[in-house]
Amino acid sequence: MKPLVVVWSGDAEFHLLANHILMADGFQTLVADGLEEALHLAREREPFALVMDCRADNSPAAVEICGRLKTDPDTAGTVAVAVISQGAEEHHLELLKAGVDESCLRPVAPSRLLEFLRARLQRAPSKGRGLPHGTVLRYEGIEMNLASVRVRRNGREIRLAPIEFKLLRLLLERAEQVVSRDELIAAAWPSTHYVEGRTVDVHVGRLRRFLMGRDDTDVVRTVRGIGYALDVKGNGG
């Protein structure tokens, strides 16, 4: 079966262009005009990806779509792509915080969009859109359920933004191993964006605060000049 992509835009020309590009490369497409329609299709049709046309007049709606898409366990596995028009660049950071997987500025070469979708398609699980149900990463009372996109520590639910969630996932997958800043950047930010090491430090600091309850041990160890590790013996540096 051909992978399904939902295209969200209020612009008929964008619909036509995106449909032509995607269908010529072997994707199926569905068109969504409104915010609720896009989210409804994401829940009911379980597309591989949602491509959003972000213009100055609708970027706040795109941010809302992305945020709701990524915080809903039923749609969190859908790949979110934002095509950003001139005049809407100011919403770029908001889209990143909402969990967008890839963003590109117009004019964008069709080959770039297709290369990204193909790469993500190769990484997708062979069965279904999302991660296997019941997949849980654990370390020192921290539990991350990849299927429901939920994090707990010692029974306390922790609400993480998409970037912190991705950082924690990599640290959990490599618990007690040092993870470099470059590896964390690759895991949590789109490949098209330049991210400084200081930005990583800020987000890891935020993650550390989220993980620390009243009686919880700080398990995030700073390895100066390199990166971070989840290490119960560390003092958080």
C-alpha cells in the first residue's frame, strides 16, 4: 500500500502542486482545508505524514496543529512537515517547540521534501505508523512509554516538550553512556537547522529540572566539553 500524506493548506495552488509532487513519487494524498479536518484525518486515516502550508496568516494554526498532533498518543507518530512562506519565518521557533519534524522555507525544491519523506519512511516501523505498543524505556525510576508518549518518574507524571522528550529518549536508550551534544542535536532537531551547543545545554537543564522531584536523585551527569549521560552515580555536574 502506498504511504498516505495529508496536505493542509487553504491555497488551492499549493494543494495541486503538493499533490502532483507526492503522487508522482508514489505517495497517496488527502487534502485538508481546516485545522480540525487535518487533525481528524490524522486520527482516522493514520497517515504517514502531514505536510503543512505555513503562511503569515495561518502559521498560528499550523503551530496548534503540530502541537496537538504530537501530544495525542494516537497521532504522535505522524511525521509533521512545515513548508514556511516568506513573512511567516517568525513562527519557525514555535513550530520547533511544538514538535515539527522538518521545516523548509519557500521556495523549496521538490527533491528536498521527497528526500526527507523517503528517509523517514525507511526509518518507520514495518507494521503500523507508530512505535510498538508496550515499548517502555526505564532507568532509575524513570519510565518512558514510546507508544503513548508519556514519561513518569517514581509514579509521578512528567510533561515534556517534544525536544526534551527526544533528548530523554536518546539518553535512556544509552543509559550510563556519554552522549555527545552533536548526537543530541541530531536526535532532537531537524537536520536543516543549525543548533549551538549552548542551546542543547539549556534544554538539558530544563529536562533535568523536570526529572527532579522533591526526593528524586539527579541522574543527569554533565561531561564537560563532550555532552551528557544518565548516570545514577553522577551528581549532575
